[in-house]
Amino acid sequence: MALKTKTSTRIGVTILGWGIALWLFFPIFWMILTSFKSEVQAISTPPKLFFMPTLSSYGEVFERASYWHFALNTVIVSVGATAIAVALAVPAAYSMAFLPSKRTRGTLLWMLSTRMLPPVGVLVPIYLLARNTHLLDTCTGLAVVDMLTNLPIIVWMLYTFFREVPAPILEAGRMDGATRWQEMTMVLLPLALPGIASTALLSLILCWNEAFWSLNLTSSHAAPLTAFIASFSSPEGLFFGKLSAASTLAVAPILVFGWISQKQLVRGLTFGAVK
Amino acid sequence: MATVELKNLRKTYLTEEIIKGISLSIEEREFVVFVGPSGCGKSTLLRMIAGLEDITSGDLLIDGQRVNDVEPGKRGLAMVFQSYALYPHMDVYKNMEFGLKLAGMPEAERREKIEHVARTLQLEPYLHHKPGQLSGGQRQRVAIGRAIVRNPKVFLFDEPLSNLDAALRGQMRVELSALHRKLGATTIYVTHDQVEAMTMADKIVVLQKGVVEQIGSPLELYHHPRNLFVARFIGSPPMNFFPAIFQGGDSAGSSVQLRDGSILYVPVTSPGLLPGTKVTVGIRPEHVELASSGPNSGVVEVVERLGAITLVHVRMPDGEIIVVQTDGAVLTEVETRVSLTLPPRNCHLFAPDGLAFEACHRHPLAA
Ligand SMILES: Nc1ncnc2c1ncn2[C@@H]1O[C@H](COP(=O)(O)OP(=O)(O)OP(=O)(O)O)[C@@H](O)[C@H]1O
Ligand SMILES: [Mg+2]
């Protein structure tokens, strides 16, 4: 009896899992499908599932804009922002996890609360700051803003991962003569590496897909892939074939990267078996 | 080898004082055990000595040097944690090497030391295993090995055996004692296990609520507990207590009257105590004798037969339970009425404030 319930529960959960996965994946699937259609097929009703694939949209996209220029900007901005954010967040999370004070909890909540503000609320001040520091339309400027917007989440996530590391292991390091710095780099970091990797990965994905600040703070020189997509969405009306091709090109690298590192990501998110 | 001296150590967390002025001196080569009920501050005190907790006030001296503000790694101590706290990402060899490497010891010397210690602790086959691949007992050995290789002046142990099963715990206890004899290093050991404390310690420190209740050799604590708390805490099963009325005393003993009217003449001195004062008579289960008739009778409620010995739980008329430890072959059965004989030479007497009266004769093993 118990076994039967278990199997039926498992089947149910499996169906639910697949359902959600398909639901989430469908828009991406449709986007990729549309990118291989001609513009006429792309807007035909009813939508066609089977058709003669064509690369014409891709050809036109490459002709009209320099994909590599945008892609390089995205890579620079996301990797840069993530690297700086993690470098700043590790010591912050270390002190919060292992040297907590009365105010630690409050600080963490306050940091997270900054994420609740809609970004547009600080658009004008940030824009003016960027302009006055000559960081408008530069990769540095965009990276700094991306880094700052993600920092609270990164600190919060690292804090959760660090809390899983048993304090006596770090104390053993200190008894063995490690300085705080050595304790952090030689004991804590290797232990929390899966967690740090998945945090960095999440930050990379968030930066890669970040559109609001990219569109507002860059125009040409530092414009990343989100701006590349946006450039296909306006003046002469919507061309779904080209738009889909541009979007597919923009998300493909991070999608592939995410796929490759999913093992790491899952390991990080279920981290805790370090005892 | 080193001496450790605690001078009026105190620790306050926020507003609560956890360690309330502890003074203690530990000799070279001495094996000192801290015991006490859960939450009494044993671990905190040990961690203060280790340098993992700040000392709020007082002085800590190692080899006569004040080390309050010295980093944990520079105090010349090694600690073995209850949870072992091995570095999970390093194999056994690297676990032991870590501290030596940080201290800048040359590679060849490190190797030699680690191999020597691994041989002593029978860890050779596991040198390249990660902690996750070891059993609890093996991990414990690695933790001890990691402490030994550093050649510390003082070993600190915080309940190192409490995660092991009973058989292994017994074995490790013997091994640790042998190791201590061999290395001769000063050792401070925290436990709440009676047997560990009694068998391993040169000196036991009984703590309660952040204060020292008594310091002494295991048998001193057993034969001459300073107060009711220590009397109850040391010994298993714990000491029995009978309320009594003080009748009078002289230089050879004091006489008290028990609830049932019988008079006991206990060989303890009771200077200045007024007749009529309420006192407490204490006697260990192994010293109470069973009789079929006589004073102090009660009803047998439980008989625990452990093989070699039997524990007889007797409910007295006032509702108290008295435990008697007797022969394994005793025929006593539950629900029967028995009498208890209390040999006066084995009785302790406690004043109303809980302090023990001094025995007229010290036990020869507890001089
Ligand atoms: N970081 C801390 N902040 C506040 N109070 C603490 C802290 N650490 C310990 N305490 C308190 O100090 C007291 C002593 O704790 P400690 O861990 O030293 O007890 P213990 O004697 O080792 O107990 P056990 O036998 O359970 O290990 C406890 O009441 C505990 O609540
Ligand atoms: Mg403890």
C-alpha cells in the first residue's frame, strides 16, 4: 500500500515537473522555431509547426548589425560585474556568517530591501551620476551599475552558503595557525566553492539578461546584446523572424553555458553535505 | 610541556556572565578534566584558553606568559573538537600537514613527522583518504593526529569521544590515556562522561553555572565531595540523600537522627553546629546494605540486574527513592519490603547550606 502511494506520488511529481519545464521552455522553443522561418511564415495564422527552415533571418541580422561588438560588450560587462561583486561579497558574507553582531540580520534585510525598489525609481540619479563621471555608454559604467544591483543577492546567497560550513572547521584552521585571510582562502573558499560557483553563475545570467540599465545607460559604444535585440524591435514595425533570430543569438551563449554548468549549479544549490 | 594558569577568568556574552571568575593552575604533564552539567560553561572556558573566545577579564598564562591577546595559532596549543572538524576537502595527510605548512616547516621534515604520527595512530593505510571516506573512529584518530603533529605545549579536547559508540569510546579512552602517558603533554579535556573523567584525569574540575565547585583528584572528589552538588554529580548511580536532624557531636564524630528515629554516629566533625539543625546524610549506592528487617525500611520498586551487580530501587516512606548497588546474585524481588543499613564510616554529612562536614579520617587513596 505504502509502496503504491509512493509510485503514484512519483508519477504525479514527474508529470508536474515536466509540465512546468515545458511551460517555461515553450517561449524559448517558439523563439528558436520562429528564427528559422521567413518573415511571412513567422506571422502566418495559424502558426506553422512544420515548415522549410531558412537562415535568411540570420543572414539579415548579421548584415544589419555587428553581433560580435554587442556580444563582446555583454561578456565584458557580465564577467566584470560578477567578478567584482563576488570579490566584494565574499569578505562581507564571511563576516556576517562567522562574526555576526546584533545588527547583522538587519543589515542583510536592508540590503535585500534595496532590490525591492523598482530600478526606474533611481534612473534619474544614476543617469546623472553616470553622466557626471563620464561613464555613460562605457562598459565600466554599466558593469558598476550591474554589480551594485546584484551585490545584495550575491552577499545574501554567499551568506547562506557560508552558514552551512561548520564553524569548528574554520576554528580548527585558526588553531592550526591560519590568519583570517588564510582561513578564508584556504579553508572556507574550497569548501564553499560549489556555492560560490552557482552564485557567480546566477550573477552572470542576471547581468547577461539585464536590459533596463543597458538600454538607458548605453547607446552604441558599450551597447550589449540586450540593446542588440532591442534594435530589431522598432522603427519599421515588428519583423518577428529577425527579432527571433537576434534574440536567439543573444541568449544562445548563456543558454549553452548554463546547460554545461547545470551540474555545478544544482550541486551549489543543494550544497550542505560538507560535514 | 607547559603550565597553564587561569586567574579569575570571566566571560560575558552581551549582558549575561557565563564564566564567573575561575582560577586554576595546571601543572606540567597534568591531565585535567572539566566536568559539569550541560551549559555550565565547560566549552566556553576551553575556548577561552584556546583563544577562540575573547576573555572579558582576568589573566590566562601559559608557561608564565600572559597570552590573553595572543592569536590562537600562536599559543602553542592544539585542539580536538567534538565534531572532529577535519578539513573535508583535504585528505588525511594534508589535514595533518596544514598546520605544519603554515608554520613554515620544510617538506621533508613534515613528511617524516606525519608518517611517524600516522604509524602511532595506525592511520598509515588512510593517508590519502578524504575524511568523508573514514569511519567515526578513524576521523577521531585523524583529529588527534592533526593535534599531535604540531607538537603542542598543551592539548585541548572538547568532548572528543561523545560521537563514538560505547565500545569504541572505551577503546579510545584507553588509547588516549596511553598516548598521554607517552607524550607527557599537558592536557585539558572537557567531558560530561563520568567514566572518562574518573579514569583519565589527574585532576578534575567540577563546574556549575560558570563557577568551580571543586578541584581535586578523581578519588578525592569521590570520597570527599566538598558539597552536595559535587556529591550528586560525581559517581554513578548518584549518591543517595536522607534528611536528618543533628543531635550533637565531638571530635570523633557527629550523631544525627534519621526520619524513622534511628540514630547514626557519622565520623565527621561538625564544629559549632547547633543540635536540632536540619542536615543531610549522603551515602553512595555501593555502600548501602540490604537487610530483611531493621530500621529504614522501604518497598522495592525496581530491580535492575546488570550481571555483575544489581541496582535495587527502594521507595522510602517519605516517597524518596534510594538506590542500592549490590551483588549480581542477590535474590531481592520487586514489591517486597527491605531494610537499609547505612554503615556510618561511608556516610557523608552536609550542612543546610550544602557544604560537606570534614571527615575525621581522609580516605587513604584520596590523600
Ligand atoms: N555565542 C554565545 N552567545 C551567547 N551565549 C552563549 C554563546 N555560547 C555559549 N553561550 C552560553 O554559555 C553557556 C555555556 O555554554 P557552553 O557551551 O560553554 O556549555 P557546556 O558546559 O560546554 O555545555 P555542554 O555540555 O552542553 O557542551 C550556555 O548557557 C550557553 O547558552
Ligand atoms: Mg560543550
